[in-house]
Amino acid sequence: MHRFFVDGCTNAVDNIIITGNDVNHIKNVLRIRMGEKILVSDGNGTDYECTVIDMDDDSVTARIEDVLKNSAELSTKITLFQGMPKSDKLEMIIQKAVELGAYEIVPVMTKRTIVKVEDKKVSKKIDRYNQIAESAGKQSGRGIIPEVKPFMSFKEALEYAKTLDMNIIPYEEAEGLEYSRQIIRGIKGKKSLGIFIGPEGGFAKEEVDMAMDMGAKCITLGNRILRTETAGLAILSIIMFEIDE
């Protein structure tokens, strides 16, 4: 069943009216017809099973048949602090991180970040990243649209992370798989978690030290060195399996 996010439909009783770009997508791309069922999410964890009952040039009206609590959200809100990678790797990371349950993604400019983003292009890039997050949220049945935050420096990311219940930083020089397993098991029950992933070349040692001074737990992901586009998805997969209910 196709899923759509509609702002302002929380506590809707009878009908939901869909407007904007989704109208064209429903009518001309998906070719949904009246009488067909769709899922509408309010973006806050509530899903509405609906039947399309009317269409015009600017809107689609769907009658509410059932109200459901979305079951795709993790109990812990996970923020992925992703060191900015080269080329278009971040787009793939965002897409897969949303599928794996990330609550939000923060692109981070670290000491070893190679790519430079021109100021005039920042807004367009963030808009593009959020479009990818929305599409991935729809595809994976999420009850919210995970947000991609504006670019942050590493110090700004650490300040932001201080508001979270727990933070971890996978690091290739960390030792102790059993210690890392214990840290992962300790995530369950936390309301929020930050994961710090370095760019190509990883984090500088002083950045890891800064994160640990802030309270982040340094863990290993095993005996192999993972690429930046693999590391975040690997730890998200592990955590999702550990805390999903």
C-alpha cells in the first residue's frame, strides 16, 4: 500500500485532503484510482488507512477507514553524525540510514573531511538530502520523516550531542569486542543516542579524544576496517536488531 505524509492530519476524523506534489504523484505516476486504498502518516507515528474518494487538479480526498500506531519506529531516537564523505556517498548513506531507523542525520565537517561545500550550495544540498530522507521514509514504512540537519563542525556536533542520553564513536584503534558488545546492549532503554562516523581517513586522534572527554563511548566494529559509507550502516544494523521490539 502506498504511503504519503500529510502535515496537519493529526486527530483527523473522517477525511484527509492531500495537496502539493503528492497529487501529481498519486494521479499520474502511481495512477491510483478512486476506491483504492492508501496509507497516510501524520509524521508523528500515527498511520491512517484510507480509501481515495475524490480527486481534482489540486487535491486528493481520502476517507479514513482505520487509525493505526506506526510500528516502524525504534524506541531510541538515533542521530547519525556522519563525517562528510566525497562525491554523492552521503545520499546513499542518508537513504539507508533512514531505512535502518535513524531519527536524524547530521553531516559533519571534520579535520579529515576532503570535500568543501560552497556556501551558496548548502541550502540546495540540504533540501536535496531531505527529499531523499522523505522518499526513504515512505519506502520503508516509517512513521516520521527523519530530518537531515544543516552542516555542523565537529565541535558543533559535540555540543549538539551533549543533549542526547548516550553517544558512541566507532574507531579503528579501539579494542575489546566484549566491551563494545556491552555498550551496545546498554543502549536499550535510552531515549536518544548519537553515533559518530568519520569521513574517508577516519577521525583524527584529537577528535576521538574530544568525543570521549564529552562522554562518548569508543567502540570497535570488529577486526576489519570499514569504509565511511559502510561503518554507519553496520552499527545502525546492529543497534536496530538489538533494540527493535
